[in-house]
Amino acid sequence: MTTPAPRSPIPAERHARLLALLERDGIIRVADLVADLGVTPVTVRRDIAQLEEEGLLRRVHGGAVAAATPAPVGEPVEEPARIGVLVPSLAYYWPGVVQTLESESRTRGMRTFLRASSYEAADERPILDRLISQDRVDGLVIAPRTDGPGTQALVRWLEESDIPTVLIEREATTTAGHGIFNSVMSDHALGTVKAVHHLAELGHRKVGIVLSRHSPTSRKMVAGWRTACAELGLTSDERFERLVSIRSTADFAPLVNDLVENVLESGTTGLLVLSDPEAFAVVQNLLERGYDVPGDLSVIAYDDVMADSLSPRLTAVRPPTGHVARVALDRLEQLMADPTTPAQRTLISPELKIRESTGPAPAH
């Protein structure tokens, strides 16, 4: 017979236990209550905040004292907040996000617990569970997969989890469909609009976009692409659109070769490509064929992780990864202080960095 898991005390029971310990000891500490009550630090801090509002105690660093207790000269030192960070990869785009999260956390007196996943929702749940149960984090900044198999189960688990969570470069609705998760994202749709308008301002009328088949960024870029084409009045004959496989697949090189042939046959003169390596693969293929960039084809990369280091230096859309990370931490701090704060979805504008790979449309 399976032994049922121990039940966490309901709020009224926790409050009664918390006040009893306070009356007995004169002071209560968050770390001790976590072990005593079998709940997360966030729950304990929330209970203390509520009881303080009711005038039953007074918060101090690391815990609480009786409401009538005078403030001591040296109050207990509060332990640093523990922040769990989960990203899908530690390669290419994500190191910049992680570095900012870690450095900004140190500046704010927080401690980060970094984990990487595999772009699969089924792999993310156990990692998040360990961050909460073993590392006892106070909040989460995460970039989980928000579509595909296992996603709804993960979203439901996050909803039921008693811990403040901010999605970074991801967004999700609640399972009931009536609410959203707190999220901070680069506005990839706007970044796409900026890139297409830049090509139009250079006189390009036949423009194209190449997206990654498996990237969450692609879906946002499609929305921006459609907006830009509508704003510029581009017809279907003036647009080139392709989805490609990720660059690690065995068929990537021949795929790029076919892609370039299609671009040239279509008469396209300006191209936006996600991401830097894919954009540079297109540029290299063109140069090897004897074409000129940007004389024959202007190319814009999306991400700007390495675009400035390539030759020619690629014009690129740069998502504001550092600012996204800082705003995500701002939002998480707000939630940890007051978990009842209404959910917010924040979009931050990317920059367009103009370099050598874009120029005036070729004369016909």
C-alpha cells in the first residue's frame, strides 16, 4: 500500500503555528519555518507579510518579531534570495542572457541556481522540481518550451506551484485560457518590421525572409513580416518566404545552396535571415558564386550575436537580451514582495545595427 504524501498545512493552520512559535521564542526565522511547516520560503514570507498587515507581528531581516518588540540595533541578517534560472541551451543566444542574470543577481544580493534543458517540456519539469524542492529557490526566471507535447502539463504544474515565476523570451497563457504568465520578451515582431522597412528605405521592392523551422522566435517574426508587408503594400510576387532546418542538421549545406538558388531566381534583392550563422551561410554561398553583398543582395541577420565579427560585417537586428534579463529580475522581485501583483507581459524593442551587408537596391 502506498503511503500518501504529507499534507502541507492550510493557511489558517500555518498562521496559527507561526504565531505560536513567535509567542514561544520571541522571534521566528524564515529558514526555520520552511523546515517546520514543510512549505517554500515564498509561502513563509507571504504569511509573514499578511500577519504584519493584520498587526500581529513585525517583519525583520530573515524573519519576524512580535509587533510590540522594539527594533534591535543589529537585526538578524536575511539570507540572500535564491533564484532558479532555466534556459533551453548554454550556447549561442543564451550565454548573454545568463551572464546578465548572474551579474545582476549578485549586484542585488541574490544567489542564482542555473540549469539548462533541451527545448523539450518533458525534460524541464524534473529540473524545475529539483530547483524548488532541493535548491529551495524563492523564485524562477525560466525559458521553457511553450508549445508541443507536454507543454500544457508543464503550464498546469507551474500554475499550481507556489512560487513566483517570470518567463523570459517566452510567453504562455494559463490552462483556463483567461490569464497570462508574467513574461518579459524581446519584441521580435517589431524587430522584423524595422529590418524590412530598412530594406524598403534602401529601394528594395523584392524582399524575403528566411526563418528557422523550430525556433520560437520565428513565430513572432512571422507576425512582424506580415505587418511590414501590409504597411509597404508588398504583393505575393514581391515577397520571398522560406522555413529552413536548424544548422546542425546534415542537410543544412545543400539546403542553403538550394535556398540561394531560389533567392536568385526570384529576383529578391533584400533578405532577412534568422539567425547570424544562417545569414552568413547565405552570404558565403553568394560570394562563392561570384555575387556581391550588398551589391547584388542585401542581407540582414537576426540576433546579432556574431554578426559584427563576420566579413562582411552583417547588418543585424539585436534583441535587447541584457535589458530583458534585468527587467525579468525586476518583475520577479516585485512578485516575491507581493505575489498578488497582477500578471504582466512586457515587450522590449530590439535595435537595428546597420553595417556592411545592406545597401541600395541594384539598378535594373
